[in-house]
Amino acid sequence: MKKKLSIVLAAVMTCSLFLAACGGSSAPASSGSTSETDSKTESTAENAAPENVLDIQVGPSPETIDPALNSAVDGANMIIHAFEGLCKFDEKNNVVAGLAETWETSEDGLTWTFHLRDGLKWSDGTDLTANDFVYSWKRVADPAVAAPYGYDLLNYIVGYEEASEGDLDKLAVSAPDDKTFVIELKAPCTYFDKICAFAVMVPVQQATIEANGDGWWTKPESYVTCGPYYMTEFTDGDKIVFEKNPNYWEADKITFDKIVWHLIEDANAAYTAYQNGEIQLIKDVPTEEIPSLEGNDEFHVEPIMGTYYVSFNCQKAPFDNPLVREALSLAIDREHVAGTIMQGTYSPAKNFVGPGVSDAAEGSSFEEVTTATYGDFFKTGSYEEDLAKAKDLLAEAGYPNGEGFPDIKYLTNDSGYHKPVAEYLQNAWGELGINMTIDIQEWKTVTADRRAGNFDVARNGWVYDWDDPSNMINLLETANGNNDGKYSSEEFDKLVDEARTTADIEEHYTKLHEAEQVLLKDAAMAPVAYYNDFWLQKPELKNTWHSPYGYWYVMYGTLE
């Protein structure tokens, strides 16, 4: 099975990977809507009898589906069906017009001007204007909101530093009129249109957030949206229900009247519901079922741009010592993890940035350039040598045979391969004389604790939001809100800043290659495997697509 599945994966991996999409959504009446709008919304809800319903599972209860605060793939899958940004991506991963019908850049590449479509509405029927983008982008910059992506997305914009310290008016985004949104950049950014299509950058309605506070996204009446769907039910631990938004500008192309997102944490429960015909698509397939699914047309395996890795709490002893981090990293047999524990559904990591991510030359691969220039950091067939080196490094760090090394905990959730990988690491690091216990938490707790630094070592992973290696490399920048391990290096920060601000494409990628080497040599994290998505989908569910960012686009799908 392993050999055959590897053949399937190899074939799939030859396909070109590009950027994936950002979809839209909508929601019911908020406290900021008029009584006339309220009555229309209630009438629509009472009279609409959805006939075309999709039941889908892409994960458990999300930590959040507030676009500004979400940093998880499962939450983003829901958000792209509820909101839409200035741009979005089509099924071929091309940037296309979203809420903005057209846009242009200045000759120096520093000013981007977007022109919104006529007659845009929120799902509660009120007008959506360029000022909604001004509010929403400033909200992402607001230190009181603490958006994980704030620094990574907005640091390109003039005035971000002052905005991130609380002076939001310094962020150079403006609305000269209701249909025009203008952004001023510090330096040209060749992929800024892709950032504008990312789910965090969608508009949210100021009135409903100010009226309902942090929990606005948990209630149908306050989850006001601007894309294909709006929320009609939220039952934590059970389901979130979306219904088609009649106020969406492209509503006539949205096919499903209702999407039911089943919030199932246990893969076996999801599989049972799928087998019983209660759900048409499940992301979480029990790993023990994978051998029996070989050759089944309903079982899909596709590569995505992303890396499964281990985060060390770099602000906490003994992980503040790079020798310790490198020892733990070298003690991982990546071929065994990907090929045996993950049953060949993942590929062993050789560097931090994996396949599918582009480089400077058209059609080139960042990973291939890394291999040609530096060689692979983790080499095939060298595990015994790596393990011996790991023991030497641990001794050099002051812990010979693990003596004196504190007991540690590994934070993870229990879906997919996460628990088996944790058990493997427990044994592998036990070979170094280290005692590790496994701390299994529900998914939304894992993401919150990682971000807060409440861990020793934690399972982690990143799936790209746009096709540029900076999207993952920059995660380890000191000020990045997604830098869960709080790694910090002046040399690294300088390189990624130079890559960010240069207008020279070649230099951009060269600096990122140099930055990746700093991370690997410093063992800022431990890359383990390159992602592939695998899922089950009923054959009658057609006209959907899966992106290399781990998103399923089902708003145009049909059940035949």
C-alpha cells in the first residue's frame, strides 16, 4: 500500500502549485441595521426553505472565525465562505476581482488603488463602502485586537509601526469616496494582490462588532458577512450553519442553499457519519482506515504547500539553548515519521520550505534552488549519524545522556497523525535520556496555548496563504504574531526585512534563502514533514475544488 500510495503522491506532486483562494460570505441582521432591513431579513429567513444542502466536516470547533483573529486552516475554510476581500482566487489560483471590480498601482509600485463594485451590501442589507475596509484593516493593526497576522500583513504599509502602538490613524489606508480604497506601501511588494485576497484582509462590519464585542462571531444575529453565505446557527461542539446570502454581489452563482459545518473532533465519528451518508465530505479520516481506502475513488490525496514542524519554546530553558534544539531535531527520523507513521501520506522534510513554492525565475522552485545552492539540511539515510550527533550535542549543552534535563511536555491535539507522532517523539527523545509526557488538548486550546507560550514543545504546522516563501519563513520573525516559539535572531530579522523591502526580485529570494539557512542552523524549529491533504468526498459532490492552501471551495458545488 505504501509503495502504491507513494506513486500516487509522486504523480500528484508533479502538478504545478499556485496560490489559492479567498471566498465570500454574508450574515443576518445586526444591531446596526434598520428596522426595515430587519423585517426583510426575517421575512427571507422565514420563507426560504433550503433545498440544496451540503454537510461537510473540515475540523472541530474553531478557536475563532473572526477574520482578524483566525490563524487556522479549519477556521479559514469557513471564513472564505462567509466573507470576500478586495480580490479572490479562482479554481486555477489566479488572482481575480472580488469586492473590488478593478485596481491599479502607481508607477513606483507604492500606491494601490481599488475601485469597489456598485451596490455592495452586507448580509443585513446595509451598504458596504470603502470605509469598511479602512476600519477593518486598522482593526487588524490595532494592538488591542492582537491579530496574529497583523505584523506579517500590514508591515508593508506606511505608518504600520505607529498604528501597531495604538495610533491607528497613521496606517496609510484611506477612502477618498465610498467606492475607492487606497493603500500606500513603504516599498513595492510584488505579491500584494495576493495579500489583498487573504481571508484576514476581508471587511468586517464596525457597527456589529462595537455592539457585540469579542463574541460577535459566535452569534448568528451579529455575524454580519459580505460573501456567499451568512450564519443561521452556531452550536459549539456540534455545528455551524451557513445559508446563502441574497445580498452577495454574485449570489446567482452560489449553488448550495445551506452549508452545515459539522464540528467533529474525533476522526472515527466523522468517518461513521460519512459512511452513514450524513456528511458528504470529511477532512479528518481515521489513519487506521487509510490502508483499506487505497484505490477508492472517494479517497483523495493532494499536495498542499506547507510544513509539519515542532515548535520549541525558545524563551524557556533548556530550549533557549540552540544546542538542545538541534539535538532534539536531529533525533527525529523524518523518513520513518512520513513513510511509516504517516503511511506515506506526507513527505519527509529536507528543509523548512517544501515543494510547490516558487522562486525568482518563472516556473522555478524555491526548494530546488535551496538544494542546488546549499544542499538539503536533513539528508536521506543519515539518521544513525544524526542520532549520534544529537547525543554529542546534548552532552555539549550540559546534559550527557539526558542527565539533569528537566521533564518536558509535548502539546498536541488528537486528530490525524498527531498523537502517533507525539508517541514517536516520546520514544525518540527517550533515546537521548529525556523524559517527555504528552499533553493532549482539544484543538482550540492547542492554538490558544501555543500563541500564549503555554508549552515546552508543541506540534505545529503551516500551510501557505500565498505563493511566496516569506509567508512561512517570516513566521519566525521576532515581531510576528504567529511566532509561537518566540524565536528571536537579529541576523534573521535583518534578512527578512531586506527581502521584504527590496524591489529586486532576485534579491528578494536570495535573502529568503539566506534567512532559511539561519533558521535551520539555529534549529529555530524542527521541520518534520511536508503536508499533503487527504479526505473523503462522495462521488455525487461535484464542481468543488481543493486549493494548495488546504481550502475546500464548495460554494459552487452540486450534489448530483
